[in-house]
Amino acid sequence: MNPALTQRFPGIRLGLIGGACLVLLSLIGMVEAFNQREIISDVISMGQTLLLLTAVFIGYLAAKRGRERGQGLVFGAGITAGLIMAGMLALLVLLGHAINMRQVFINASPALFQILIFQQEELWAGIGLLMLAGVLIGLSAALLCLLPHWLRRVITTGLCSVAVVGLLQDLIAPIFSAWDPLASLIELIFPGNGLSISGAVGLLIVVAALSAFWSFKGQAVQTRIQALPPQSRRGLNLAALLAGVIVLLVIPQVLGLFLSEVMTIVGLYVLLGLGLNIVVGFAGLLDLGYVAFFAIGSYTMAILTSPELGFFDWNFWQALPLAILFGVLAGVILGVPVLKMRGDYLAIATLGFGEIIRIMVLSDFLRPWLGGAQGIGKIPKAEIAGFEFATPQEIYYLILAGCALVGFISWRLRDSRLGRAWMAVREDEDVAQAMGINLVATKLLAFATGAGFSALSGAIFATKLGSVYPHSFNVMISINILCVIIVGGMGSMPGVAVGALALVGLPELLREFADYRLLVYGAALMAMMLLRPEGLWPEATRQRELHEEESVVRASKLAEGTAEPRS
Amino acid sequence: MAVVTITNLTKQFGGLVAIENLDIEVKEQSIHSVIGPNGAGKTTLFNCITGFYRPEIGDIRLDDHSLVGLMPDQIVRHGIARTYQNIRLFPDLTAMENILVGLHSHLRSGYFGIVLGLPATRKEEKKASEEALRLLKFVNLAGKGDLLAKNLPYGNQRRLEIARALATRPKVLCLDEPAAGMNPKESQDLMDFIRHLRDALGITILLIEHQMRVVMGISEKVTVLDYGKKIAEGTPAEVQCNPQVIEAYLGRGSATQPCAA
């Protein structure tokens, strides 16, 4: 490509990139698969939303690039990008009509092309419409670029929330229609598949108004909260915490069976994530064989409780401590040989360990004890005083209790001598040692703690499913958990919950995503690395009681007039 | 009385002899400098003392304990702390946390004490943060405890690194080129600070430094290394006049001028 040309018309390069993305999204079948779900009834489907969002985003980037070259180029660049993107899709449609591409691209179906040309009967009318859409997208992207920052934010927030609400209609509609006063409102907003037009507009206005309010008053509210005396601020934090706990406790009653099931899966990933967060996030030891401890917890639980094997006939609570203990022991056993390894080498060695456990479980040699490929079934449910944790709603509470326990332990450890030692090892192993930190003990404790949490999660997983199979413990689980903590924010505990909801919860809700799960993971990871490397909910630079003490000291000094105020 | 005694120390890397038959005695509460051209083996000496390298021959004693063969974390617990030539703080931890890591070996709370939040643990944490705040103040970083170490300006990072080393409550503090990259005013402040350190805390200071102004200004004894061997030792004035030293620094033929002192 001629560099001078792209210099003069900054929309060209981005337009080509965007067009390639759109063609790819279409050819891998995402557009067609997502088209079943309407975002706004009879107006726009999820597939179209996907294309539209991509196109507007690229158009916006192009317009921004154009504005850097001079005011006049904003519209030029935006519209050029829009036209090129539309043109590439049009070429795809024309090509599809001329020759049969389905030998190679099985998703290049007539249905896809109909979606791309807005279901027009006439091919050329559709193409014309597509090009027009390209121009309009470029135009609106350029306008978006010219708006003041706050207004752009208000508009994008509003539009994105409409998209999200439309996306999550299966989640939102059933929950709220259970409550009488809201039911009629919900019926108004969700008449059938997707939002109604009035519902979408209303939502847009409400969210935009809230967002506008926040962009003007948010700063003031935040400073006012900051200015509160520590006592009432602590009260406020406590109230927020209490509200969060109540919401967590009520959730399964509101969500119903299917969504509670989703929540139990998310909960298990939170448990696993909190454990891996200690190993990777705190201590910086990249462990890719983390699923092994999950398997060990599950299988210990199965062997000790299942009547199918007939070795033991323990109940859940008797077996649980042993399951965790075995996990911890396995953590130490893995830890010892890899103590001296760092970075990539550690990752490969732990990856191997994970596979060893899975293959052992799968082996015929150990079949009499571990069940081989058939797995172990008939694992009893957990039970307290006659109350059985059987349905997803009940198991949710079991997992919630586990998460609370593990979260509490993580939190205590993080702010302790041990947590600091882990973080020092993560930052610089040699210096940590030179500061008096025993590397062997510190690393083994990290491995053991993480493994214990993982085994706890595995034990609950076994009783939840009622059976365990080797294929539940493949390497993808380790990778998924790692993704959860990277997307959530390394070392951040709320980040684990957010990451699990986003990467595990959402795909369960959006059935259409199932086939594209790994693609979305990859894209999400890359986007995170580029746009927000610290994660969705990064660990704040912790301001602990120390800070308050320090400010007290400063205040008293100020009173004496000995210290100058900090700027 | 000697606090650190190095006898007959030899450290080789393959065929390269980095330190050869070195004997050094560091007097208690003295400021003892090690100088020499680049590659003379100064930092290797520090690495041997603090346990990162294991010397092939020879002994390093702190008071009556031999340090050879001990791990770095054991040596720091015996009372030798160090800073690094290129500052090596924990960049993503706050200044406070950096110092608290230095206090690590003086804290006793165990796993269960921490998880259960036992009173002893809480008390210990409180005392530790008080000490860390005191140290921050000591190195003139009061009020900067919540900043990430990587966000501190260069001079502050140097001082934070010293504070972190002091947190281990050392008998001997090894400073590896603390004045690197400092202007004359800053190195003057640093000299005053090092002297103050020694006087206020009663510790021994072992110093590697390239800025001769600093070395000659504060050292009580100077050891000169060249190609891993000791070529001179004495007071700053004695060393400055030593022809071998001048030759090592400036090349053969430079040592013809008689010394003014």
C-alpha cells in the first residue's frame, strides 16, 4: 500500500482493517448465529449489533486519526473508513452470489448474505443500502468524535446499556416479571424477542440522564464521601458490604433454577480463581497445572464417599478435610521440584504435572481405584442436620460459604507478613531473599494454599455433579482460571469475581457464544492487554489503617506548626 | 575490633578469577570503602559477603560466625544488609510495604495466627508499621509511605532502599555505589547521611563508590582492588598517594608525580 495515500486519507488503512474484521466475523458464522437474538424487536439483531459496534468503533478511530491531521479530515476519514468496510462486505456478498464458497467457508450461506443486505429481495438494492449504511456509520462516528468528551461518554454509555440489556433479556425478563408491580413494565420493555422500541428509547434516556448527572456531579459526590470523617466512611463501607451480602444471599431465590446453576459454576471458578490468585497474582509463580489440585480434591471426595467403589462410606463433611489436606500435600509435592524454576520453565513444568494427574486418573492400571475413563459416580450430597444440598440453589450456598471462607483467608494473608513476602518474591526474587525471606518456605506456602483452595473447590464440584470423570480436568480448566484472573486483574480479589462473571457467567447465559468461546477469550485477553492491562477491577494501591495513622500524625504536626502541608 | 573478617577469599567464574586471595578486616562502627576500576571485583565481593555467590576458597566471618555456605536470607538474619548498584526496590509495592518486607525476618506471626487474626499478630503488625513509619521519617520520606516505589524520584528511591536495608536491623550495611548519578550537592547530603547513620545507629558501613569525593570525604579506611587483588589499603590520604593505585586508575607512567601529601 502506498504510504503517501494512507497519509493523505487516514481512513483507508483502518477501513481495510475494519472490513477484514467484519468479513471474518461473517465468515466464521458469528453474525448468522447471533442473528437469532433480537436486541430491539424487529429493528436490530445481535448479529447486526456486533457488526455495527465493530464498524462504529473502527470509524471512530479513523475519524480521530483524521482529526489529528486537521479538522477537515474528520468526516473524510470517518466516511472513507465506513465506505471501505461496507464495500468489503458488499464484495463478500457479490462473491457469494457469483460462486459457491461453501466448500471452504461453510458459513458463507445465503442466509448470511441476506442478513448483510438487510433482507432485501433485490441484490443491488441491498448493496446500495449497505453502502449507505457505511456512509452513515462513518458520518456518525465522525460526529461522535467531534462531540465534547462528556457528551460522547453519555451517548456511548446509553447505547451500550441498551445493547447489554437487550443481550441479557433472558436474565432480566424472568427475574423482574416475578414481581407484580414490575411485571407490566417488563412486558412493555420486552414484548417478545428483544426490547420494544419505546423500551429501548426510554432506557437510553434514563441511562444517559444518569450518566450525564454522574459526569457533572460525580466528582462532587466522591469528594464529599472522601471528606466524611473516617467513622462515617467506615459506616458507609459497612453498609455497602452488608447490602452486598444480602444480595448474594437472595440471588438464588430470585434467579431461578437455570441461572442458579450458572451461578454455582461461576462460584466454583471464583473459588479456583482465588486460589490461583495466591500462586500467580500474589507470589508471581505461573502455575499452568492448577487443575491437578482440583482433580485431586474431586477424586479424594469421590473415593471417600462413593458407595460405587465401596472402599469407604464417609459423608461429605468427613471427607472434606482430607480432600483439602491431600490438595495441600500435592501442592507441596509439586512445589519442591520446581522451587528453583522461574517464569516459562515453571509454567512448562506445572503444565506437565497437570497432565500427569489427568493421565493417571484415566489409566487402566488405576481403574480399580479411580474408575478409569468411566469415572466414579453416586457421590452423595452434602448434608447438615438432615438438610441436603441437592438443587443448584442449595449448592449455591455451599459454594458461597466456601468463597467467603477462602476470600477471608486470602484477605488476611494478603495484608500480612506472609502476603508481603509473596509479593516481594513476585517483584524480585533475589532481593526478597536478601531481605531475609526464606524462598523455600514462602513459595511452598503459596503452592500449598492455592492447592488447598483448589481441592476445596474440587470437593464441592464432585458433590455438585454426583460423579467425577477424567475429562472434567483437562488443561483448558487451568487456562480458563488463568484468564479469569488476568481479565479480572492480577492479585485483585474482587477482580476474580468480576473475571469469573465475565468469562464464565456470560458465555453460559449467551448460548450463541458457546462455539466462539475460545475466540472471545483470545480477543478479550488481547483487548485487555492493550487497553486495560491492570484488569477489570485492579487492586487499588492499598490505603490501610497506616494511612489514617499517618494523616493523624501529619494533622497533629500541622497543629503544632512544625510541618508544612503536603501539596 | 574487627566485625567482618575476610581471609584468603577466592572466587572464580570458570577460568576468570574475579577475586584472588583477598584479606580484609572491617573495624566495628567504621566506614570502610572498597574502590577500584570497573571489573575489579567490588560487587563480586559484596555478592560473596551477602551469600549470592559462594567463594571457592577462603572464609568470611561476621564476629565469630562463618558466613560461607549460608543462604542470603540466613546472612541477613546474622546482620548484614545491602543495597544495589542499580536500585532494586520492589517497584509495584508502596514505600511502606518495601520497608515492611525488610522487617520480615523480625516478625514471628505464623500462618494460623495471621488467618485467625490473633491478638499477638495484630500487635506485631502494629509495631511493625510504627517502626516502618519511623524509618521513613529517618530517611526523610515521611508522608510518602503510600506511594509506589517506582513512582518515587531517583534520590528518594536511593534513600528508600537504604531504609529497607536498615529495617533488617543490620550490624553491617553494605552500600553499593549509593552516590551513582548524584550531583555534588546530593552526594554531599549523602555523605552527611551516611555519617549520621553510623553515629546514630552504631552500625558498620561497607561502601563501594566511584565518586572519589565521597570516598575520600567519609571513609576511615579504604581498600583498593584491581583485577580481584588488593593493591593497597589504608587511610584515604595514604591510598591517594600510593603509586600502584594511581597506576591502576590512570595507567602506567602516571605515577611519576610525587604525592603532595
